Amino acid sequence: MPWDPIRLNSGHYIPSIAFGTWTLGNGQGPVDQIEQALETGFNHIDTAQAYRNEFETGTALQESGLSRSDVFVTTKYSGIDGLDIPNSIQNSLSSLGVDYVDLYLIHSPRLAIPDIPTVWVQMERVHEAGLAKSIGVSNFDAKDLAVLLASAKVKPAVNQILLHPYVYRLQRPILEYAAANGIVIEAYSALIPITKQPGGPLDKPLNEIATKLGATTDQVLLAWVKAKGAVVVTTSSKRSRLEGYLAAGDIVLSAEDVAAIDAAGELGEKRTWVGRRWMGAAILLGFGVLAGLCRYLNVL
């Protein structure tokens, strides 16, 4: 089964695997890597204000020769330079060189100043103006979503969160709440158990399943995310790995495989240094080397 598009509650469809730009920095490097991802077959690019590479993303899109409708573009309101949502979306569109984005997200609930309902009204206006086909959130927990839905005229189409087996038990209430309310989950950092935390309880089942299926362990993890009904956001500078990630869409895990990964993930949960409230900031801490991060953190 391939990486089939998923229907959002907005009526639009989202490709179920995305190439993420948050670790790429800026300059010619990310342009080349995004172009490589597009050439490899990715048709969903995920960026954000805070990544400081929206311009590079736009350059890669223009140089790719693909039409605007061929690529699903996600960016995020990150509160950079203290700008509000109306100004931020215009800046993002200008940097990306597009008239609209397919998906616009609030990067963290901590950016909801003075409160979530007020900020969501601004997001709804972005949607109404046709500047974003779908709108959503990132790093929101179930309580945050409940506050948003209590007054929303337009439901968030997506909640992009940290998701891998070592945090699955902690994140499961968010997945369940989202599913009950027609909100698609996007998963970032799904490969952490093998890229950042190898040697844990997951190693054994991942290796056994990979051997059984003739796959790699990273492909098994991506297939696990897919089995949870989530969209994958991943990245690599290596074409061979990108090809492998796309090929993972054809891997179907059995219920027993998924259960074994879940169980090992719960055993290794205490090994992770990721706390529930850290999740909203985790994606931002990787930007410590980028100019302007301090201003961003002061907004949160």
C-alpha cells in the first residue's frame, strides 16, 4: 500500500509523507536538498517561519519546474520578530513565492496570545481569504484542542506532533481526541528511536520485523506511524534514504508487529528525556544556532 493522500476535514487532500526542512538551515544547502526530495518523488514540503528557510523552499519550488498544484506546501506561524498572523502569512507567502499555502499551522499553543480562541479567529481569516487551503495546529495537547474547538467556526485540519514509539503512550490521548474530532495527526521525529536513542527496547522488535519483511528499521518505524493513521514528516540529505522512506509506503505491518512495537516503546518510555510539556518547544531548540531564536523564545 503506497503513501496514499488523506482527506482533511477541509475537503482537501494531504500527501501522507512530507519532506521536512527544520534541520536544514538556510543558504544553497536546503535548496539542493529540497530539490533532491522533489526529484525523488516527495510532493509535500513542510517548513515554518522559525526554520528560516521559507525563501530557500520557494527557490527550490520555482527551480523544480513543477506546477504549484503538484506540490503540497505547509508552513507555520512561529511568532518570529513578534509579528502577528496577518503579517506573518503575507511574509511567508512572499518568501515562498506562492499565492497560497496548502496548510498553515500555529507552531505551538504557547504562541496563542492572548488566548487560543482569539488567535484561531485570525487563522480562520487566513483561510477565508484563500491564503491557506487548510489551517491547523502543531504541538497542541487534547486540552488545547478542546479549548480551540469550543469556539471554532473552522476545525483545525491537522495537529502536527512529536510521535514515535517511546512517546506513544503519552501522545495517545492526543491521537484519540484528534480522531474523535476529525483532525489528522502529523508525526515529526518518528525516527528518533534509531537515530538519537539506539540501544533501547525497540531495537529487538524493529530488527526482527525488518528482517522478516526484507526492510530496514527506519522503514519499519515509518510504517508504524502509517499504521497509527498519521502523516509522516521526515528528512534526509541522502537520496537513497529518501527513496527508502517512499518505499516504506508499501510496507504493511501486522497487528502483532504493531503491538510488539507499542510494547517495546512503552518499556523504553522512561529512557526518553522528552516530557509532555517539552514537546511544544522541542522543535524550536534545534534552532539555537539560527539568528533570531532568542526573539522567538521570548514570544513564547
